[in-house]
Amino acid sequence: MLPHLLRLSRHTPPVRMETVHREAFSPDFLRELHALANGLMAEDEEHFRVHALSNDLVHVFRRRDTGAVVGFQFWKAGPIGMPRARAIIGGKLRIQPAFRQRGLHLLSGLTFFLQEKRQHPLSRHYRLSIASPFGFVSITEALARYHPFQPRARTHEEKALRDAFLALARESHFQVDEESGLFFVGIFMTPETLGRYPPAYFERPSARAYAEVNPGFRTNGSYVGFWFRFTPDNLASLTRATLRKLLRRQDSDG
């Protein structure tokens, strides 16, 4: 299984990945995850709980030595309005700064996709995400291609994806701006959050693409939606990026 690749990582301290299904989302467990999330980006606890319970499972990353949570990624999947088509939806992604650049979120995504593919081998799989600028950059830089959410659908595929995005927004209590296509999620950037990233970060091509779609992201509490298919070129690109980040030497993180 892919999570075992973490044992090959040269990063320290080492981490492990555990899968927790929704039926095991106890109040104490959700408070533990919320404490990490709120420390990185201010977020109401009830809002966090509602979002968490709209997902199927969460991958939790813990330090092997202490068991402390250092990151997590929520996931769910289901059919969308096309024959033999399913959407994989990445929920909240939070990783402590000291544990970024390890490819943990990419490993999580590939693991969930392979589990889904085994259960639905004949389906086409799409991944849908409503992401902060940091989540957007970390995912799209690992892809061969992706597509921003279009609020005005033109094709049958776009209509099916639009309906799936709107359903996701309703489940998570997000508001959608029908003109811009932005999702108001009620999470606002703080100077502390923005200050963790140097100015050069926001000049990266993916960061500039995000700002083009959502120029007010620093103050508007809104995220960008995007999607991609698990095509051979995207899978190859994701796998290369995951292995490169996971297995590179610690001192190369920069």
C-alpha cells in the first residue's frame, strides 16, 4: 500500500498515515483536528464539524515518536451525472509548516484514488476541490492539467461537474457566487497565515493563476474550485511529484 512509502522517507521526524472513517469521528477526535486547523487558519469549530461530517473519511498524519497530529486530509466520493463517472472530493487539507514539502497530501490523494478505483474499476474518476491558495498551488503544481470551476456550464460534462460542485457547497454550507464562480467558505486569511509565505511564493505560476481567478483572496473569505480527471498523464505527474517530495533528502527542502 502507498502509505508504507512513508517508511522510506528521509524526512525527520518520521510520520505515519492513518485512515479514520466518518463513523469514528468522535467529538474528541474532531476537536483534536480542529485545534490543528485553527492554529494554522482561524476557523469556527462548528463550521469545521459540519464540514468534517460531510466526508467519508480522513487521512491523519501523526508523528511516529509522539503520535501528535501534524496534518490531515478529508475525502469522499460518489457518482455524478454522467454514465460510469464518479467524483473524488478533497475536503479540508491542513499540514503543519514543518511537515510540508513532503508530498503527504499527494500521497493521501493517490491512496484514496486507488481505493476508489478498486471498488469502481470501470468508472471515470474526477477530482473536485474547493481550495485555499496554498492547497491550490500544492495540488496543481503536481498535475499535467486541470480546469477551474465554471459557473456557466456549456457541455454535458461541465453541467455534471457544476451540479456536483453546487451539491458540495450545500453540504459544507458554502455560498457560491454565480458570476465569479468563487465559493465563500468563511475562512479569512490572517497576517500570520500570509506571513508564513515569502513574496516569491505568490509569484509562482499556480499562485498567479489562483489570484487571477480570486484577486481578493487575502480578505474575501472565498476559495477557488477546480477539477481534473485521473488521466494517465495526470497520474504519472502526480506519482512523480509524490515520490520526488517523499524521498528527497531533508536538506533539499529549502
